[in-house]
Amino acid sequence: MTLPKNVFTLAHPLARHKLTLLRSVATEPKKFREVVSELATMLVYEATRDLPLRALDVQTPLTTARGAEMAEKIGLIPILRAGL
């Protein structure tokens, strides 16, 4: 099946493992909540991969270093649904 260009599939082995844990009837509720949080972190990381950055100089204990900060403020809204 060919997916549209605007659809991203997270096929990382750790993400697939965590999704399998979420689907398993043997996963205890406490573990389920932990894995949901871990998987959500991975998804946010991937979803924000291309956000624009702005160059920034920061003072370190030894010298000034070139760094980066978010160019724009962002807001994240969780959408919960069943059917994992």
C-alpha cells in the first residue's frame, strides 16, 4: 500500500516494540501507561524534527558557544483515541 507523502510511519524498532506492548492483553495497566508515555515522547521527537531554529550564542563556563533555540513558539495538544 502506498501512503500519501504527508503520512509518516514511525518504523523504528523500539517504537514497534512499544506498540506491541500496548497491543498485548498481557500488559499490566501500570506498564501500559509507562509505555504510552515513552511512545508519545518518541512521536513528539519525530514530529518536531523539522521545526525551524534560530542561532544563539550562549556563555559556557569556558567561552561563548554557538547554539540554537526554537525560532517560533509551539503548542502541543494531545489527542487520545482507542484502537491501538
